[in-house]
Amino acid sequence: MLTNTEQELISEIRRGNTRVFSDLVESYKDLVFTLAVRMLGNREEAEEVSQDVFIKVYKSLSKFKGDSKLSTWVYRIAYNSCLDQIKKIKKERVLTDLEHINKIAYADLDNAFQRMADEERSEIIRQCLAQLSSEDAGILTLFYLEESSLQEMEKATGLPVNTLKVRLFRARKRLAGIMENSVDKEILQSNG
């Protein structure tokens, strides 16, 4: 399943080439962090778990058999690390502190308003995802935001494809309900 490039990359890292490992980290850091934020709901915890994931990847690379894509293997480590963290902290998930627009270029007002509208939509989606269980948020993130196939998700989560289909269906349904309630509240609040 590994590409020639991935095989070469793994061989170099196993030989101790730290520069190549930093390239691997650079390639997957955003994807791992996004999954961790979605599952944990807290940026600081997601950063810690993301760092731990790459330590685990480095230490476990010698055991990697190559029977799946490298990205799938990294996602599985990230997914399992997030589940471990959730079990460890045993506390309510905290909504993710999200960065807001700091400076808007007022010279181009149309673009500024469009960015604000896009940011508001993204914020609503993030808030709604944060209201889902960690597993639902993780599965939706893998499928929609990371565009993983069901087969890749099966390897990453250890869940059979049919189970993933059912969980995706139920997670989408729960997210739709949450989004519907959130949009209704937004309309009511904006109309006073």
C-alpha cells in the first residue's frame, strides 16, 4: 500500500535522518491537529496530543508494516491518542477557543463582509461540532474535513466499514439537529 516515496521516507527516518522526519511532521501536523481539536474540543490539549502523536509515530515507525497508507497509520495513532486523552481527563469538553478576525482591510468592504460571513458560518459549524460526542466529531472530521475514505477510516479507527456507515449516518443526523437548533437561536437572537 505504500508509495515508493513513502517507503523511501520511512527508510531514511529509520536510518536516523531527523530532517526527513521533520518533513513528515510538517506534512501531517495540520491534519493531526485538526482531528485532535475536533475530538478534544480544546486547543491546548490538542497541541499536547499532537506532539505525543509524532513521538509515538517516531518510536513506532520500526514496527510499521506498510499494509496501509502512511497517512492512515498516522491518523490511527492520532485517533487512538485522542480517545486515550478523553479517558484520561474525564471532564466536560470545553468549547474550543477560536481565533477571531483581528484586522479587516476596510479598503475592500465587500471582501471584508464576505470574510466575516464565512467566519460566522465556520464558527457556527465549529460550535455545533463541539456539541457532538468526541467519536461523532472525530468520524465527521475524518470523513468530511480530511476526506478519508471509509476504508482508510476503518484502518484509522479499527471499526468495520458497516459500523462506520451507521455512525456517519447517525452523526450527520445529530449534527443536523444541532445546527438546526443553533440557526433557529441565531435568528431569534438577531430579530430580538
